[in-house]
Amino acid sequence: MRRWITEAFVLVIAAVVAFPLFWMVLSAFKPEDEIISADPVPWTTRPTLDSFTRALTVANFGRYFMNSVIVALIVVVLSILISFLAATALTRFRFRSRTTLLIMLLVVQMVPVEALTVPLFFLMRSVGDSVPAFGLNHLGSLVLVHLAFSLPFAIWMLRGFVAAVPVELEEAATLDGASRFRFLWQVLFPLVAPGLVATSVLSFIHAWNDFLFAKTFIISAVENQTLPLALQVFVKPDQNDWGAIMAGSTLMTIPVLIFFMFVQRRLVSGLAGAVKG
């Protein structure tokens, strides 16, 4: 009986969490009159693809999609490499201010994103004067900002995975003639792969769904806007095109689901390992 109650409770929570996603997809297939109806129902008798047609015919939709892909993939790759090397250094080496650095990684995650948006805006504007590729209206500014917010959590999370690898394994590899670089990439990297997958998923979702930073740093360069900004086209003063907004949001969700399907097994073990570490 206790197990049945637990499973029923979990199913209720899962249903509550999944309901907004279900309603988004359903609204994307509903005709306009059913979406704005005063008596909404969780089904539709006249499914249509008109909302998807309006979403896909937005000017430069393909360019917006590629911009989001470029930013998200670069952030994922760089966060994996940098966080892996940083977590290894913080775990395997003893140096001055090591504890202070670890505490600062936690403190950074406590600062609200909104509180840093304005200072980051002026910082990116100053950086753009020296390195235009990382200034305002460039995708490089989004990459830098997302890395700044992804790395502290990724480093702290991977630190537990690296610490779980016995030091004796590294000593054995050294006795067998393996250099530190070879041990790092051929032994340690595969062992912490579940943690890398977990951090990559979180970094990808954060970069892919971002609207605040994209709206703040991409001011006038329309060709460098990302998908979340493209949805603003359907936000109108008189009446929003909710069908197109839901269709565009559904299209934005598909890459995240595909990415999650490829890494779901390692993601579960990675999150479990992070809790254990």
C-alpha cells in the first residue's frame, strides 16, 4: 500500500509538471477560435497546422534557429572542457586560496541573474571596444555570458565525480608510462562522462531557452537574434497570436527533447552521482 501511494503521488506530480507542455502542444494544433475561447477544453476537434505555418514563415526563421544552435553548442563544448579541467585542478592539486575559490563558486550561483544584467551590459559594451566579436550585437557576447553562469555549477558538480576517482588509478597509469595528459583524456575523462553529460544538458537548456540576455545584448543586429526573440513577432499590441507563439515554442522544444533522448541514460546516472558526491 505504501508503494502504491508513493507511485500515485509521483504520477500526480509528473502530471502537474507535464500539463503546461501538453497545453502548449495542444494549443499549437488548435484553430484560433478554440484558443481564445472563454471555455477552453483539453482537446480539439479540428486540429490544424496553420499556427506552425505562420511560425515557420517568419522572416529569417532559419537564421534565428542557426544562431540558437551555434550559441548553445559552443557553450556546451566550452563548458565541458573548461569545467572538466577546472574540476580536476581543484580536486587533484593543492594551492593557495583553493578553498576561497570553491566558496566563490557557490556565491556566484546565489546572485540573481537580473541583478547582473545591467552591469554585464556595460561590461560587454566595453569588451566590444577592444574585441568587437564579443561585444554587443554579436553572438560572442551571449557565449561569454552563458559560460559565466554555466561554469560555476558545472565545476562544482564535476568536482564530486573527479574526487570519486581513486588517486591510485592515476598512480597506476603513471607507473605504466602514461603521461598526465594521457591519463586525463583516456582514463579520467571517460570515468566522469556521466557528470559531463548532466552538466552539458543543463548548459544547453539554459543557453537555448535564454531570452533575457539575448534581448539585452542583441539590440539592433536582427541577423544575430535567437529563436526566443523571434517569438516577439507574434506579440502584438491589440491581440497576441497565441497559436503561432505556441507553435514556435513547440518547435523550440523539439531540439531539447532530441538532445535529451540521446543522453538520458547518462544524465540519470550523472545526476545521481552528483548527489552522491
